[in-house]
Amino acid sequence: MFIATVIVSALLALVLAGSAVAIWTRNKDVVATLDAVRVPHSWIPPLGAAKAAGAVGLVLGLFVPWIGIAAAIGAALYFAGAVIFHLRARHYELAPAGVILAMAAAALVLRVATA
């Protein structure tokens, strides 16, 4: 079970790190999505920081379980919020946020199970 935890946590950490870089560099597709769901541009730095912190926390959580649990909870809440923002704006391209939310939930369940 720990191998599954490592794989899911590492994949989610890579996704979060890549997403943090994309938001910080203001990738045109990311900015277009943020505009579509009416996220203020002033939120870009903290949103990127939250994703980067989640990535670091997931990796550290492989060695200190409570950090991994906290990071997985944070990532799940972040992407639950993203899904809510998409629905609120009637922007139904939910697959990216939904898949990452599912990955965060899986990481949380696995990390709790192997803690």
C-alpha cells in the first residue's frame, strides 16, 4: 500500500508543481481559465503558492505522515473550491480540476491508510 501512496503522492506533487509554475508564469491558457471563472488576478500569487506548498508537503509527507495528510487535505480543498468556482461561473470544463480533486482524495486516503 505504501508504494501506491508514493506513486499517487509523487504524481500529484508533479501536477501541483507544474500548475504552480503555469499560474506564476501567467500561462495564457491558465489566465484564460481564471478569467472565465472570474478569479481576480490579485489571487494569482497566493494560488500558485498554495499549489507549490501542496507539492512540497506531499513529498515531505512521504517521510512525515501528518505533513502528507495536511497537504492532501489542502489540495483536496483547493480543487473542491476550483470545481465550485467553475460551477458558479457556469464554466463546465471541470475535467482538470475534477481529476486533480480525485487524485488529492486518493492521496489523502492512501496517506491515512499507511500512516
